[in-house]
Amino acid sequence: MCHAMWARDGRALADFYATALGTAVSQSYPDEHGNEAACAFSVNGAMYLFYTSPSYQAPHWPEDELPFHMDLAFPDVTTAEKRLLEMGATKPGHQPGGEQWTVLLDPSGQPFCIHQTH
């Protein structure tokens, strides 16, 4: 399974999610000029791939429909939320999950959800 996301700075976004998931970026892919175009890491058999796209625009959530978003589970969601906010995530006012999950925006402006590990 592979999850792919785009951002203006794919390396920075890859570093954010890798740190959030307790790992590090392990692969880098160059473009035709040798510049880093994508970065990846794997967790529990799933590959997370982050592309750099200078034309990337963050979605206008919740107005824009999201074709994909990250959904991350943590044993202590309160501590995880605090850590993610310190790492550069932000918490929007619109929180449709109630007590079930919390929506955060990653540093590129893309929504992702966090919830308690079951």
C-alpha cells in the first residue's frame, strides 16, 4: 500500500509525517535534473511518498472535497496533538469529529485526523 501526497516542499512534509509516526525519511527520488523530487518512508508495510510541486495549493477545507487525507492513531491522543502542534500543525475551528477524532492541518495546509488507538 502506498500513500502519496503533494506539497510545495515534499521533503519538509515527509519529515513532518515521518517524525509524527516515529520514523525518518529513508528514500529520496530525483527528477531529470538530479534535484530531489520526492521523499518516502515506510511504516508497518505502508509506504508514504511526498512529492514536491511548486504549484501546490492547499485545499480550502472544509469547502473542498478531499480525495485523500491521513488518519493517524496514537495511544495518547492528547500528548500527540500537543506534539504535532509544536511541530508546525495547526488546529482549525471546524471540528466535525466531536469526541471521536480531531482534525489538524499539516504544515502544507492539508487536513489530517488524529484519534485514540483502539
